[in-house]
Amino acid sequence: MRIALFADIHANIHALDACMRHARERGATRLAFLGDLVGYGADAQPVVATIAAEVAQGAVAVKGNHDEAVDESRSYFNEAAQAALAWARTSLAPEAARFLRELPLVVHDGPICFVHASAAAPERWDYIDSPAAALQCVDAAGASYTFCGHVHDQVLYFGGATGRMNAFQPKPGTAIPVRSHRRWLAIVGSVGQPRDRNPAAAYALFDATREEITFFRVTYDAQAAAARIRACGLPESLAYRVELGI
């Protein structure tokens, strides 16, 4: 079984479509959406409708902090993010808004834990930005494999002989053995708003049979996604970030 792992889609249907197509061409048999389906981008409705249809066919989806903020306004978002969330509230159909509202924070499936931020107090939206934070997450997850987003980077953490977690920077397109005798935490990158000065969308593909994970970057029409942001009257900074990957 190959599971495609998508996080931080951020209402970017152009990037999501490209990543889903890329994953299916590489044999993905299941999809997992790791939160922040909305926010920043202009296409909240088509993104949520697409993901809801996949969930109805057996995909996994969990809630991110931007998804939560559609219902419950949060003061920690900057002005541009608030504008995108206000647009999402206006443009989402009632059934799409209900889908976001009812998403779980965490899904456990056998040896896998799916979560947006950290499995340790997921409602706090803590960032996994260090080996110590990764250890807290995998301890709370209690799984061989934990898959998450939130950070917008691609990082793989693994448990060492001492019990500590170690960070590894994956090379896109290279399969990495992830044997189940260790604990693994993969931050799969952002589909809709990468921030490493590379606008290509990011996702990962986990091969449960072979015990391998491969991180990918997918070139897509970022100019079209940025044009949609501008057409909807959202802040220019959001379009600029999508175009440049910053």
C-alpha cells in the first residue's frame, strides 16, 4: 500500500491537483490530508470539496489550525492570513464548512498516526522544530510512523539507539528506508505554500509494504494560483509568496 501524504494545501487547488496526479501516477492507493486545507489561498471551496470527496472514498483527513479558524477566529494570525480566512468563510458552501468543523485532530490507523501539528496536545498547534519536539510528538503518538505538516518544510526524524530523535534532510525523489523497528516522524512539506524559495509543491509518498518514504517536489502553475488570489482581492503578499515560494 502506498499512501500519499499532503499537508498545508492552503486553498491552492492548482497545487493540490498537480500533487494528487503525481502521486497516482506513482501508484498511490490511499490519500491522507494532514490539515490546513484552507487559508492563504483563494480556492477554499474546490479544495475542500475535492478532499471531502476523497474522504468519502476512504482517504484520511485531519484538522489544521487554519481549518479550525474558519469557525473560531484566532488573533494570532496576521492581517493577510485573516483576510484569506474571511474569504474562506464567505466562499465555502455550508457542507464544506461543516466538513472542516467535523475533522478530527488526530487519526490513528494501526502503526500510523496522522496529525497536523504535534500529537502531543494537538489542539495547541505546536511546531515540531527540534529533535526534542519530535520526541514529544512520537511519544504521544505511540506509533511506528507519525506523519504531520504545519512547519511547511520537509524533514524526517528517526529514533536513535539512545531513544532520542535525529533529524534528516531528505532529497526529493529519493526513496528512504523507514524500517518499523525504529520510530519515524515525517514532516511532509506544504502543497500550497512552500517557504524555501522554491514554489514547487511538496508532498510525500509512504510505501507501507516496502517500508520506504519518498519526498517530492512538484512543479505546477503557481502563476495561475497567484492570479486567483489577486482576482479575489486578497492581499498581494499572498500571491507573491505563492509565486516565489517564500
